[in-house]
Amino acid sequence: MSTTETLVAAAEAHGAHNYHPLPVVVATADGAWMTDVEGRRYLDLLAGYSALNFGHGNPRLLAAARAQLERVTLTSRAFHHDRFGAFCEQLAALCGMDMVLPMNTGAEAVETAVKTARKWGHLVKGVPDGRSKIVVAGNNFHGRTTTIISFSTDQEARADFGPYTPGFEIVPYGDLTAMRAAVTENTVAVLLEPVQGEAGVVVPPAGYLPAVRELTRERGVLFVADEIQSGLGRTGRTFACEHEGVVPDMYVLGKALGGGIVPVSAVVSSAEVLGVFRPGEHGSTFGGNPLACAVALEVIAMLRTGEYQERSADLGARLHRDLAELTGTGKVSAVRGRGLWAGVDVDPSVGTGREVSERMMGRGVLVKDTHGSTIRIAPPLTISREDLDWGIGELREVLGA
């Protein structure tokens, strides 16, 4: 067996089968490129589901991590450390808000947002304890904890994991009438992805997010934007909500905040909302640790220049122009997305999304399928124009377009 086959076999034999990865074994990576254990190079058009917005091994981020590794990496929140205050202050400023509650993973941040909304609803809005409701959208993806899958409509993520956590109302994404009907006196929050990533990079109808924002204001409900995948430059703006001129009550952030080096997530909101917490009521041993804060501070500094947002917007326009041409070939039924982020629905005559991903891998380009027939494209924001053109050209060849 080859080295790749040996390593894949070991992973299959001893690793739980909670993922179905493509049979490529990455050994090194730089920028938008990854190299496997056999020395083959691949263009990365997935970027760790937006965790690698700034590319593999970004020199600025590596330098920040190395410098912090020499100083202190973990204190726990039992003590202050010299990076925490600056991280919270600067992330709050980037979001135009007051306070930050840092965690590690995206799912932890969503769980934190749920707890925050419930506590705020009880203490501030006056909803009786245990009666609060949070409205979410169908086909959402907010993580895979027991609570989060309780309001998922994806049976692959949900089935066989009951009993489920109550307190959630699911409405169709983009359906304002259903949203209005679902928001009651016991509703404490509406939790939405401004672009649904796992569902296939689904952009809501124009005007939907502003209407939800207005509805939540009218009814005294928190609008929580899960920007874990869509935020921090991916869509051509710092936050995807900005495309509709919307400012939520709470941002849920992750993935790119850790620069592809360490897991960093955060809930960012007003002092009124995050001020409901008291010591001991919520926390994380690693949340807001010195290494995470040092890397995230550099991410924030990079985003403040606007360079990466502009690059995503410019290259994204090129990406969507080229993908739109495929819809007239009979090989692609639809293309959606914003910035350097796209969902491509492949016609069944071409093959499944998995089959197309495997053919792309054979040509040295890495993408990933979702929901059977959709290919997700989300390259690092640092990708060159030439590499992007080449990767989409390979997709055109694979589709026979």
C-alpha cells in the first residue's frame, strides 16, 4: 500500500467515523496550497470552512503565535493575563459593541449565545424562567452539541441523539410571515445565519434581514447573528449582515478569528446583554487564553485595514461571474453566495457532489460537497487571481462544461 493508503486505513480503523473525508492526507500547507504525504500539491478551495480565511501559515499570524508561545500560553480565567483586555476591547470595537465573552469553538459560542439570550430574557425582559423561546431557521447549521441539534432540521445530524432540548421554534429561512407568527411574548431571541453555509451557501431574500431586525426591535427580542462562517471578511464585508445594513444585538464569531492556528470563538454584544452574567455562571478553561488572544488580536488588526474584505469582494465578483457562466451549460442548476463563497448545485447527470469533489481532487483541487449535490467553494481570501481562475477552470473541465 502507498503511504496515503496506509494512513487512511489507520484513520478508518481507529478513528470514529463521524466524518467522511476525501482520501487525501495533507502533510504541509502554505497560502492557498496543501501538499500531501506523497508530495502532490492541491489548491485549497475550502479553507477549513472559513477557518483559514487568511491562508495556511500566514506569516503575520505565525509570528504572533510564536512570540506568545515564548511568553505564556494558558492561565485559565482564574487570573488576568496581559492579552485579554486588549482582545476584548478591540474585538468589541470591530463589532461596534461593548463586551466580549470568549470561548473556543463555534458550537461553544452558539451555546453561550443561547444561554445569554435565555438569561437576558428572564432577568431583563421578564420571561418566566423555563418558558423562553428562541426562533431559528430551517436548514440551519449552528453546531452539533445536544442542544444545537435539538433545533436542527438535518436528520443526519439529529437522528438517534434524543431526547432533545426544548425551547426552540423552527421557521423556514427567508419566510418573514412565518417569522412574525413565531415571535411571541415568550420569545427571547431570533438566531439566524445571515448566509446559511452548510445548507449550500444560501443567501436570504433581499430585505429579509432588515425586516427581521425591525421585527425584533418591535417585539423586544434579541437578534443574534451567527457569523461563524460568514463573518470576518468571507463575504466581502467584515460581517455578512453589513450587506443589508443590519446590526444585530449579538454576533457569534469563530473559525477565522483563530487565524487557522488555534480555536477561538466569541459572543459579542452590549453591556446590557452580556452584563447579565455573574462569576461562576458560565465559562471555559481555555476560553480567552493568552495564545488565543494573541492570534486573534493579529486577526483583528488585519481586518481593520479592510484589505481582506476588499480582496474578497473583488475576487468574489470574478468567482461568481465565472460560476454564473456554468449555469447555462446544463451541468449546473444554480449558483449562490457572496464574496469568496459559493454554493454550486451540480446537475445529477454529472454525478453526486461527492463524486465531483473526488474528480476535482484527482486534478489537484480540493472542494467539499454538502446536501448530496452541492459543491461549496470558499478559498482563502489570500488566494491569487491566477490560482482562483485555474481552480474554477478545473471545475469547468470536471463538469464537462
